[in-house]
Amino acid sequence: MSSQRDTFIVRLFERAKEDKDICLISVDMGAPSLDQWRHELPNQFIAAGISEQNAINYAAGLSAAGKKVYVYFMASWVARCFEQIRYSCAMANNPITILGNGVGLGYAPAGPAHEPTEDIAYMRSLCGIEIYSPANSEFTKSLVDLTCDHPKLRYIRLERSYPKKLDELYGTGKLSKQFLDMGILPAFPGLSEPPTNNRPKICILSSGYMLGRAHDVYRKLLQDKYEATVTDVWKVKPLDLQHFNRAVAPYDILVTLEEQTLSGGFGSAICELVTDGSLKKSVLRIGLPEKYIFENGNREHLLNTNGLSVEEIYEKIVKFHRCQK
């Protein structure tokens, strides 16, 4: 299974061979998928070294000159060049695509400096940016075509790894631009059961890596006779109220599940949409605790010991569900 990073960069390379305006700026020198660019498209590839701020400013200049520019680095370093993204890209309306690899706890056990657990909060504060969190490599590949054909300022949150079940559940196939623009997939195909009684109905909203755990919780809820579904909100910003309302309309309780701290994150974005749209929904936000995680361990261990085990997620939902009766 190819990583989302390699899937994106290899597919972008294919497009770049046909479009000389496509440029890739890399802060990471060690990715094997970059070797093709370095050897075959040296005039369209820039190795910026460890200089995220300079890379963004350089990308903005190329974009202003009409190039289709992509900047790749670890997602944890997006905060390091936030000022440049704001001034040189957002304010100046330069449509570059930022590829942030290893979101959430993806680089565990490297420690909190390498684990961006608040990047959704600060990146969605930028005016005019689009934020995507694809579920698997097929979604990622489709995003290459979207960004090439319709350039905008975008932040694409790439998972360093993701649960294999997300390939099995979603299958393969090219996703249309219209489908990607919707930003919402109402439940895993074939897994959603229509509400049938008067009990409160649960919709789990998530994206990326956490969809694997959302699926496990969903199956557990079904086994215990709860009515539930999972909705993949892979386009975190902007959120489309019309499509969102259609996806969650049958459900009384919305549960947001994220590998982020809750302040200003994915759950906050959903709450804002519910409030602004005057949707009559109860919302439960589930995420990481408000702290930097210095504990040593792999991703699964850190999720399990910081409130995001399948059992703890399930118990929080059940408790909230009972309070709504």
C-alpha cells in the first residue's frame, strides 16, 4: 500500500511531464518519490532544504508568475511558516498547494514537536484556503487532478499511514471534481442502515486516519442495537451547508471524532456550521486532551492512552446518547 505522500507526488509527476508550469518545492530531501523529479524534471523541482518560510515565499513568487506550485514538507512545520502563508499566499491570492505529511500523531513516537494536533485550528483561520483530509490513496490521487485543473490556495493533510480497511471500504476509482467539491461522503458504502424507530439516531463525523476507529465504533453501536452511521467529511474547509444538512438530516446526535485538540479544530468547525445553519442537532465533540503528549509510544498506543480508544469513544457516545432521551 503506497503512502498518501508517494501517491500524490507520483501522480503529480505524471501531470508535470505534460504540464511544464507545474513545480514542486520540497523541504524533505529523503522521500524516494522525489527522485523521479530530481532526475527527470530538474527544472520543475526545487530542493529548498530545511527552510519552510523561504519555500513558501518562493512558491508565492512562482505562483504570481503563473506557475502551478506545490510545496511539500512535514505537516508539523506548517506552523513554522504560517506568517508567510498568510501574507504571501492568502492575502496576495497566490493559489499554491501545501502538502503537509504526517498529520495528527502520525509521526509518533517522535514527540509533540513532530505531531501537529492543532493544525486544523490555525490553518482554517486563514481566509480563502481550502483544507482536505483524504481517507486513502485513491482520494489522494483524485486531489492531484483537482489541484492541477483548478488551482487555489489549499492545504492537503496527508496521512503517513492509514488503516487498510479504508481501501477495502471505499474501493478504488477516480472521484469527480463535483464529488470532491461536495466534501462529504454520507457513510461507508453498504454500511449505513436507515433509521427505523423513534430512538435518537447517531451520526459519527470524522476524516482521515480516525475513520478507521469511527468504523469500529459504528459496528459496535450497531451490534448493541443503536441506529448509527459514519460520515466522512474530507473537505474540512469550506464546509457546504446544503450537502452537510442532507447528509445528517436523519440523525439527532452528531459526534465529531478527531485526532486533534478540540480548541478550534474539526469539531469546532462542525459546531459553527450547525449554529450558522440553525440545525437542530445535539453535538458531541471527541478529540485529544488539551495538552502536548510527551509520552513515548506508537500512534495506536497514544490514541488508546489519551481518550481515543474504540472502547472509550463508544462509552462517551453511549453516555451522551442516554442524556438525550
